[in-house]
Amino acid sequence: MMKIKLPWKLTFIFCSAALVGLLAGYFYLTSHLKSYLDVNLENNLKRELAVARDFLETHLDDQGALTDAPKLADRIGKDLGVRVTVVALDGTVIGDSELTAQELKQVENHTSRIEIQDALKHGFGISRRFSYTIKKYLLYEAVPFGVGQSKGVLRLAMPVSEIENFESRSRQIVFFALLLVFLLSLGFTYIISLVVSRPLREMSTIAQKMAKGDFSLKPSITSRDEMGELARAVSYMSEQVEDKIERLKQEGAKLDAVLSSMFEGIMVVDERGQVLLMNPSMRKSFFIEANPEGKRAGEVIRNTAVLSIIERLLQKQERFWTEEITLAAGEEKIFKVNAVLIMRNGRAEGAVLVFHDISQLRHLEKVRQDFVANVSHELRTPVSSIKGYAETLLEGAWDDKKNAREFLEIIQQNSDRLAHLINDLLDLSKIESGKMDFVLMPVELKGIVSRCLGVLEKTFHGKKQQVTVNIPASCPRVMADEARLSQVILNLLDNAVKYTPEGGGIKVTAVLEGKFLRVDVEDTGVGIPEKDIPRIFERFYRVDKARSRDLGGTGLGLSIVKHIVLAHGGEVRVRSQVGAGSTFSFTIPTA
């Protein structure tokens, strides 16, 4: 739709008002013009009639008779431009400016004419009627003439058509005059409208800029009238709006920063279940890539538990709801969902859902439960053995020298196993709590590996295992606590020896990776199932619990390895294939 600009609107309004006034004036003037012209023409004709009578009376003879009336009528008619008729007292027409001498003889008696009768009776007569003599509609005025005594009647006649033509010309003059006034009003009104609307256009431009966020323009109007007050109000409003928007931006930035940095997932929906807000943590947890805002929750979240919570709040008007849900997509995650209904004026306007990722918490709880169960089990086995054999000895078995010695050896083995388990637990506790002191110094890796192999030499020779060490002579020293690094390598080698069958192979390799030295302990043992690899470094976690206990492990070795390496600033990795062996790798910073 085409927009009409303000100057044209003002011009249209003012000109419409002017047009109404001019039309009213036109109709008023034209309605009064006819009566005015009629009266004015009658008066003019009356004055001309008086002048013509005076002129006629100057041509009376001594007896008061009029000589040569036709010529006088023609002369007066020619000078005044009207029809002149001279009528005798008996009604005979003795002169007429429109008739010849022959035509005068044929003119009927004018005694019956109204204007003639009124002139003889009252001294003046007037009438309007059609003249059958000259075939025109005329205005007649008549007066008697004569000195001291009336000698006849002088009559002047003017065609009414001339009056009408004069009226028409007068109407045209009035019309064109008013039209000129209207056109001048149109021009002046448009100029005035431009001047009046300029401040409004300026403030309209400023308002449009404000709507687009540009508050740099200010009104240039300094007058003290209403327009000036409006300009000052617009300037004040611009400053206030700019300040409010800046505050809102700051608050929005703070809110975005808070929502973006929160680990908890946040989702806000309206009363129809459409997503109003979803923070990055929420989108990451539920693998949502496209912008979810404005879409229904069911379109972006494919989880029936979440949709059920939203439905419970919005449809069943539950004020608060908390529930744990499991997300099975990819890595299994557990969320605790706290949902609150948004109420305003007794009406539900939406809901806020907060998703707490408690997967690690539940995992730690499970690890703690497993740890308690495992450590209880690990402690119970040697304690039960010690207690059982001690009771047997106390009941008299100590008299049997052969069995008594065997029982005491079993008690000693279980005591050693118990002491070893307790020492490992204490070491692990110190490492995790940061209370274990590490004396870092440059040490040679190859010497540590040689000493550890010497400790296990009898074991892998007994199982006929082939051990290969591939540590280059140019291998740099590492910055480590020698005793703890020896503990790491010894644990890894001990596991490799235990879980590698007879005739298998064990290989120790060192490779330089930037500022770190990577050590690989590779075996050809039983391997580790893929599902167990993520938990292999947990305390007391065993892939084959029965086999591990038979081999004398405490279940803490790999956990100690992991924490010692992390304390040195390195990391531990494992690659394994069931039946093909495993490779445990760790990195240690070079000196």
C-alpha cells in the first residue's frame, strides 16, 4: 500500500477546509449576486431614465408639446444603449428607438401597459415581461415628462438577457477569483506543511534509527513550543532507551556467560511446550546441533522421560518434579532432572528444567561400593586363613610337627599377603591425597628396567618366557622419583609375567615423544576384553577375579601405576586384544 507523506496529508486537510469555505462563499455570493445585480441595474436604469426625461423636457415647445419624438427617442437610445419609447397621454406610441416610422403606425396602444399606468398614477412604473413587438423579454421603467403638467410617458427598456449575461460573467469572475485563491492556498499550504512537518519528519527518522539500535541522532529543534517539548522528550527517551538497552545487553551477556559456563543443562519451555532457551551444556549432552529455539520439545529431544516430565508439569500442573533419567545414546549418562512450573497470575506460562549430570557421581558410588566389597573380601580371605590355622594349632595341631610347620608357613604367607595389601592401600591413599613426597631427579630408564627384570628373573625363566628390552643408548634420562618409577615398571612387568603363558614373550620399548619418553610394556598374554579396558585402572578391579587371586595379585597394582604416572605429569594408556596380548604404555617427562 502506497504511503501518503505528512506534508501532503496536511495540505489535503487544510485545502479541504479552504475548499469548503470557498465553495460556501461561492454559493453565498452567487445566490446574492442576482438580487444585487437586479437592484443595481434597476437603479442605474432609473437614473438613466431621469437623465433622459430631463433631456426630453428640454425639447418641449412653448405649448409644452414634444417636437420630433422619433428622433429624440433614437438619440437617447443610441446614447444610453437601451430601448427608448415615448408614449402620449392617450397611450399612442409617438417614438421608439427600435422601430421605424412605418412600424410606429402599427404599434398598438400602450395604455394597458403596467409600467405606463404606474407612471401616470404614481410617477414611476416598472415591470418585466415579454415584448411581442421586438420579440424579447425586457425590463421596463417609465416616468411621466412635461413641465408643470404631464405631456406623456418616457419609457426605457433593457433586455433581460443582458442582465443574465452580466450575471453569468459575474459568476465566472467570482469562480475564477475563488479558484485562484484556492490554488494560492494550495501552494502556501504545502510550503507551510513542509515547514511544520520538518520537525516531525526529523523525529520520525530519529525514531526509526532508534528502532534499529542507532541512538546517535538527536533532534535539532530548540523552540519552546509543543514541538520543542516533543523534541526534548524524544531526546530524553533516546537516552533512557539506550541506557536500558545497554543494561539489558550487559545482563544478557552475564546471563549468557553464566548459562554457557554451567555444567548443568538448562531448558526453558513455554506453555505450549516450545523451547525458549537451551544452554550449550544441554545441547551437548543431548547431541542437539541445530538451533532448538522456537521448536517443540518433542522435535529436538528424543527422550520419552524428558517429554513425560514436561507433560506432567504443563498438563497436570505439577509445581515441582524431580527424577533421574538415563541417556543411552553413546556413552551412558545419568541425569537428575529438577523441573519447576512457571506460574504468573495463577496461570502456567512454561517450565524450567535443570539437568544435573550425575553419571560420575553414580560411577564413584559404584566404585566406592565395589571398593568396600573388594577390600572386605581381600582382607577377609587372609584373615580367615590366619584365624582358621591358628585355631587349629591351638586345638592341639602344634603337637604334629610336620603339619604345624605347614600351618605356620600358610599363616606367614597370608600375613605377608595382608601386609602387602595394606601397604598398597596406604601407598595409594598417600598418592591420591598428595601426601606422598616424590624426589624428582634425572634417572636412567635402562638401569631401572634392568633392576626390575633382575627381581623377576627367576619367575620368567621358570615360565620360559622371552624378555626383550629395546631402549636405545641415546635415550635421554627422565625426571622422576627412582623408587616410584621402579614400582611402576615392576608392577607392569609383574602383570605381564603373570598373564603371559609359558613360552610367551615380553617386550620393553622406549620411544622419545617431544619432551616425554614413552615406555611400552608389551606381552603376548591372554589380553583384556574391550568392555573391561575403561575400568582396568580402578582399585580391586579384576577381569578374571578367580585367576587374579590365584596369581597372588591385590588388584591395586595398576591403580598405583596410574596415580604415580599422573603425579609425574604423564599419562597411561593400554591397547589389548583378547588372546593376542596387551601393551601398557606410560609417558614420563625427560630431564
